[in-house]
Amino acid sequence: MNNDELIDTIGDIVRDVNARWGRDYYLERARNDEAPTEMYKAMADAGLWAVGIPEDIGGSGGGLVATAAVMEHLSRVGTPPMLYALTSFARQSILRNGTPEQIQQCVVPTISGERMISFAVTEPDAGTNSFAMRTAVKPVDGGFVLNGQKTFISGADQSDVMLVAAKTDGNNISMFIVPTDTPGITMQPLNINWHAPERQFSVWFDNVALPAEALLGAQGHGSSGMFDSMNAERVVVAAWALGLGYHALERAVAYAKERAPWGAPIGSYQAVAHPLAKARAHLDAARGMIYRAATEFDAGRKAGAEANMAKYLASEAAGAAIDAAMQTHGGSAFDADTDVITLWPMIRLLRIAPVNNEMILNYVAERVLGLPRSY
Ligand SMILES: Cc1cc2nc3c(=O)[nH]c(=O)nc-3n(C[C@H](O)[C@H](O)[C@H](O)COP(=O)(O)OP(=O)(O)OC[C@H]3O[C@@H](n4cnc5c(N)ncnc54)[C@H](O)[C@@H]3O)c2cc1C
């Protein structure tokens, strides 16, 4: 199967899951702060959690192209599975840096959707500058003791395991695999105003005892472990933004064909049609870059330039698509029941998180154009 056929096949599977667990279900879960458990189960039954995992450990392969396709299509139908996204890049990090036991314990159970992984990097004071993090471990006999605080950790309550970035010796960062029920961990939900079933948490680590096997990869090399999965993360996040952009656009086009306050459908006015047409052009261009980045990555190359450009292009294109969709809907855009304004916070967020577009452009300026670093 070539990449186009693979992406289309995944689209068909996703639409089948979506027929049972669609946008209304997703929003109802979001309103109640409940995990979309049935959707995740249906995804697992349809083999979507196995996508991107090597066949020799029970996955169905397909690499980052297939993973991005799952994220694109589920977002396109209005049910972006955030914990799937987080788990997909966390498990890439474990696959690349973990021991066979860590892969067996943490990655294999994700194939059946039994286990989900959250990702804890951001800290209140460090923000974008992860190297300024203060969460740290102290080596002790037989393991480590972890202390510190993370914030904005999505799905911390719905995940079984958290991948935590912490300082080890001096300024070096290491990654730790931490079960979320380990004694000494407390969580407090943040009041984030978006419409998703995953909440964000401040998470405190108070003398959390970790066994030596919690360390992922070599001690002090966590930043390379973290960066290893970052290009995959950029691509999956780009696919998430892209799918939501197409979703917003489809809704706007349908409305523009129907709404006719002057007699003719508003979609016949170029002032309405052109922003929608432009959004389509930009989304399609971003899509090309996403699958180019994923194909490069799957071929064993780092694909840093393509992955960063894909994240930038897709999040900006999705931003333009939701803006055009809101303009097209006029006042109705602000009625939450129309479910247009409800799309906006998540699409807007994807220009800021998991990495803001300024940092993406910094990467392109320095690494692609060779310009001096400014920060
Ligand atoms: C809904 C949600 C979910 C999240 N989920 C997670 C999660 O699961 N795990 C996790 O670890 N984190 C998560 N985050 C945190 C997110 O990754 C951070 O908010 C993001 O990385 C930006 O950090 P900050 O908010 O501290 O912004 P700051 O670092 O304070 O930056 C603020 C702004 O300054 C600008 N800026 C910063 N640095 C530079 C620079 N060097 N050059 C140019 N401009 C710059 C950017 O415009 C940026 O938006 C989540 C956040 C939200 C809101």
C-alpha cells in the first residue's frame, strides 16, 4: 500500500468509528470532564492505537505517516484525540530510548488502548525555555527521588504513566517514566477554557521515590530523548491543526451554501468565498508538508526543517480557516450550539502549544537559514 492509500484507508476506519462516537459525544464528554473512553475503545478495536508501532512488538506499522493520518482524520471529523497524540509521541521516545522491559511495560499496553501516557515538560517559571526547569531528581540507593512542579499537563488524570522531564546532574535533563499513582504525586486541575475531554493540571512531585528503571535512556541525555520525539510531535500536532482546519472549513462552506439573507447564498459573494478558498489552498499546502515531513522521518531522517515548517503552516492555515468560518457564520458563530466558537480555542492554542510558532520560526531562521540565534 502506498502512502496515499494508507492515509485514505485510515480515513475510512476513522469515519466508521466516528459514526458511533462523533462530535456530539465528544462535546458531551468535554462538558462533563470525562474521558472519551468508548471512542478510545472503538479506536483500539479498529486497530488505530496499533498504528505507528513496529509489527514485531504487536503494532501494525505505518510509521509517522499513519500516525499523522489518524490524527488528521479524527480531527477532521471533530473528535481530536489528545491523549492519542500525547501517547503517540511519548511512546516514540520510549521506543527509541527505552530498554526492552520499558517497551514491554509502557508501549505494548498502549497498542490495545489500555494504557495512555501524558507528557510533563512545562513548568510555571520556565515556560518555553525548558532548560530553565527546576524539577529535579536526586540519585539514591536503588533509584531516584523526584521533586518539583509541572503545569498545564494535559490528561494527567486520564493517563497511567507520565513521561517527566527533570534535571539530574547540574543542568542536564533526563526523562523518567512515572506511573501517575506513585505516592508523592498530587494534581490540581487548571481552569482552561477550551472544549476537549482532557483537562490540564498542575502536578507536584513531593519526594517521589522512583526505581532505577524509571530512567529513560542515558542519564543526562534526556534532552536528546526529548528532542528525538519532538519532530514526530510537531508532525502529529500539525495533523491535528490541519484536521480541525478542514473541519471548520467544511462547516463554513455548508453554511455559506444555505444562508441567504439577501436572497442569494452568501457563498456566492466573493468577499465570503475568497477567504474560504484561500483557507483551502493553505490547508492543502500544509498537508503536503506534513506528509513530506512524516515520510522523511519514516525513512530514518530527522526531518527537523520539514516537521517545524509543517507545524507552522498547518497551525496558521487552521487559524485562517476558523477565522473565515466565524466571519461566514456571522452572529451565529458566537452561539455555542452552532459549535463554531467551540472550535476556536483549540485551533488557536495550536499556534502556542506544544511549542509556539515563534520558536518554530527561530528554528527555521537558525537551522535552515543559518541566521544567528537571538535568545
Ligand atoms: C491547553 C494546554 C495544554 C497543554 N498541554 C501540555 C502538556 O500536556 N504537557 C506540557 O508539558 N505542557 C503543556 N502545555 C504547555 C504549553 O506547551 C506551553 O504553554 C507552551 O509551551 C508555552 O509556554 P508558556 O505558556 O510558558 O509561554 P511563555 O514561555 O511564557 O511564552 C509566552 C509567549 O512568548 C513568546 N516567546 C517565548 N519565547 C520566545 C522566544 N525565544 N522567541 C520569540 N518569542 C518567544 C511566544 O509568543 C509565547 O507564546 C499546555 C498548554 C495548554 C494551554
